Amino acid sequence: MNKIVTIISSIVESAFVECGYDSCYGNVTVSNRPDLCQYQCNGAMAAAKVYKKRPSEIASEVIEKLKASEIFSEVTIVNPGFINMNLKDEFISEYINKINSCHSYGVEITDNPKKIIIDYGGANISKPLHVGHLRTAIIGEALKRMGRFLGNEVIGDVHLGDWGLPMGMVISEIKSRNPNLPYFSHKELDEYSSKAPFTISDLEEIYPTASKKAKEDSVFMEEAKMATFYLQNGKKGYLALWRHILKISTEDLKKNYGKLNVEFDLWKGESDCHKYIDKLTSYLKEHNYAYESEGALIIDVAEPEDKKPIPPFILLKSDGAVLYSTTDLATIYERVMLYKPDLIMYVVDKRQSLHFEQVFRCAKKTGIAGEALNLQFIGYGTMNGKDGKPFKTRDGGTMRLEELIKQVQQKVKEKITMNNSDLDMDEIEDISRIVGLSSLKYGDLSNQISKDYIFDIDKFTSFEGKTGPYILYTIVRIKSILRKAAERKLPVSSSIGKPQSNTERDIMLKLSLFSDIVETSFEEKVTHKLCEYMFELSNLFNKFYQENKILTEQNLELQGSWLSLLSLIKGVLETCCSLLAIEVPERM
Ligand code: ARG
């Protein structure tokens, strides 16, 4: 079904044409002065310049035509030539009923579906997830869900960091502890044990120890580099050990991402593109893109228009080792070959923007990414603590994601326990889990992606204000009213009647914008607009709830219509939550 602004625009556009002006001036937007009108058209001002007339003259001609339209209750001109419009209540409720009977609440499947890969998550194996991994996971998941909801084919790839120096460090550390393990023997075996010589908790200790050691001890660092080199060049024992690391880490990551409701279609990593690197290097050398400089193999990506210097792309280091840039370029090559995407989106810390600028330029320049392939970097800002610096534990360390989630859930649990004396412990646990996650996710997604924000646990977990718990509380309130209505066998109308109050009208107008918000959000790759929308709709509902006694309303027809409206609000809010991967509890 058409978006409401599209319907109104097409009427206003025809009016402009009837008056002899171009249709482009008839574009209508939601009013930015809701106190004055619902919709507005500012085209008369632009048309005035072209047609050499006064804006008010054009606007008056146009509104004469608009008066013939069935949909407006009022059309006025405000100086110098704004056209302000209000819709007839019949039209609004008719539109709302159409939304109500459509399972996607008016969102149209795109007629130009794209194949999209979203590269997000980006965890590094053998390291536990920490707070720095939160944003990419939840932003990427939300964008993936929105893209799918609009009918695109979206593939989420976790793109694990599984092929760099950290792997060499872990291998060297294991070697220094257990040099006699068969993985380190000169004699390579055809097959190594299928049982790993460590557990996930061992690994969680091994990596930080190794990383610290590498910083302090240059000999160990050299060993780690050598180990990385041997691994990347196919030393069997190292590969076997690495597979254990990969398997054990991945199982653990799956569990942890699962707890966040973040699901990847592909569990690939940097290592997956390794098999293409030789071929790619030869291609780049043959076509004179890559050349040697101080032993390294590089590709120039600077352009004359550059305002700041863009360093060359390094394909291979002088020791032949593969770099982050190498794997990202080769992964584009692999993705093009295996999936033929129209778009690859990277949801990565914005501090990596130069890296991606280099990778994208290189991919485009060398034809690895064809003209039709769109590469998009969605750089997110940092989650800071109250001191405005990147969020840390009290003693200044990096906080594990599990720990952060636990703290938020604990905070929420205290409130839930206080409000619900009749719930048993398991229920409280489950509700706190859901509501806690909503605080984290909504607190994050309601910010502009590229901006830094301050993680404030008290604010995020508050049941009032622009927070996840407030939105969930609103949905739970609606659920409770609908449950009571069902218990009392109150009839729910099959259709929603005309609005009876300003608040009710505002709710309907807000509901009518849902499809617009979802489309715009995905087009612009933002999440805060959907969050803002949920907040505004929740506020309107809560106002309506204060103004009316829904369950004891005597006029049954009105009550039936309200119940139907409530279930529509609930449906839209729940859909918003599901697009943001936020669960909704039954009670709270
Ligand atoms: N593993 C990387 C990191 O921790 C993020 C990966 C982002 N994706 C990519 N294709 N480079 O910084």
C-alpha cells in the first residue's frame, strides 16, 4: 500500500499541474509544526522563483484545486506561501484500517530487492567479547532485520578475526607451556587429535598472557610472528592447533551472540579468503596495480582531489605476511565470487574509516569490486563512561560484555522485584534478562550511529524517559489491558472508528507513518529514527491511557474500536522491537 505522504503528495502534485506548474513542487511532508497542521507543502516558494510570481499567488491557485479533494478537512496558506493541510478524520481512520489489515503494517516489499552482505560482529577468536563488540553486533543485527523486512536478501557475516598475529601469540604461548605436544614436533602428522589440549577458560587466560608477554618480550614477539607466518603458510601442526582454537572460540561466541539475539548466517573469518591471496596478488602485479616498495607490495590509492593524504594500500608486508588490509581486499574478492552482492555494508568502529577508505578505493580501482557493487562503511562511535572516556571497568580494564550485561540485568532486577511481589524467582530472572537487554540495546540504538555516547546505567535502565524499559513497559501495559478485555469478553471491533479526541487522532497519524520510518531508516542506515518513533508512539498511547477509562467505557462501540486500536499500537511497537532485536516480556 502507498505511504500516506505519497498519497497526499500525488494529490497536491496534480493540483500544481492543473494550475500549470511542474509536479515537482507538490511534494508534501509531515508538518514540522504539528501545532499548526498535520502536513505541509513548501513548493510554492520554489515555484515562485521559476514562474516569476508571488508564492502566495501560486499557493492560492493550488489550494482552490485542493478544496475539491475528498481527503482534506482544512487547507490554508501561511505567509509567504506555505500550504498547510489537515486530513479528514474519515480518511485517517480508513487509512489506519488498511494498515491494520496488512501484516507488515503498511510496509511495502521493495520492488527492487538487493542482495546485501552485512559484515558485523567482527569478534576476534580466543578473546572474549568485550564492550567494544557491543555496538557492531546490535547495530548490524538491526540493519539486517530492517533490510529483510523490506524484502531484500540480507546475509549477515560475523567475519571473525582469526588469521592474524594474535593467533601466532596463542600458538607460541601454548608451545612454551607444552613444547612436547605433537603440534610442535618437526615430524608432521597426517592427522592430529580431534580433542583440543585446552578449554575455553584456558584460552581466555592464554591470550591475555601471551599478548602481555609479546609487548614486554621481543624474543617472544618474534616467535609469535614466526608462528603466524608458519600458520599462514600451512604448517600442518599449527593449522591443527588453530582449528581447535577456532572451534572452541566459535562455540563460545555463538552462545554469547545468541544471548544478545544476534544471529549470523555466515561464520566466516579473515582466514577464509586465504586461498585466494596468491591468485589475487598475481593478478594485481600483472596488471601493474601492485608494485614493490621497501620490500612490501603496495597499491597507490591516493587521488588528486584528496584533502588529506591517503597512504598507499599495503597488500603484503616485506616478510610476506598477510595484513588486515590483505584479508579485507581478498574477502571482497571472495564475496563477489560466491555471492554476487549488490551491496556490502561494514558495521565497524569509525576509527577504522581510513582503513576502509583504502580498501574500498583499492577494490574499485583494481576492478575487484565492479561498478555495480556498492561498498558502504557504517562507522559507529565509542561507548564512553560517565567520564567521557571509553567505557572501562572500575580498575581501568576492558569490561567483558558478559559482565556489562550482568550489571544491567542486576539493576533491572532490583526494580522488577520491587514492583512484582507475586512473581517467582525464575520469572523475575527471565524478565530482568529481557528488560536489561532492552536497556542496553535501546540506549545504544537511540543514538546516531556515528556519534559517541555515554553509557549511563541509571538512565538506561529507567522505566521513564526515552529508554528500552519504558517502551517495553508501554507494550506490557497494552498487553495487560487486552488480556483483561479478553477475560471480560469485551468485544473488539473489526474496524477502528474515527478518532474521538486529539490524542486519538495523533496516535493514528503516528501509526500511519510507520512504513515511512522503516523505509527511511534503512535507506539512511540509521536506527535512532525508529527508536524515536517508538518513543513518540509510546508517549501518545500513555497519554491516551491517562485520558480514557478503556476497560470501563460504557459506549461499547467506542470501546471495541479502542481495543482494536490498542492491538494495532501493540503490533506496531512489537514490530519495531523485533526489527531492533529487542524481546518483549509478557509482564514486568
Ligand atoms: N576484527 C576486527 C576488529 O576487532 C573487526 C572486523 C571488521 N570487519 C572487517 N571486514 N574488517 O577490529
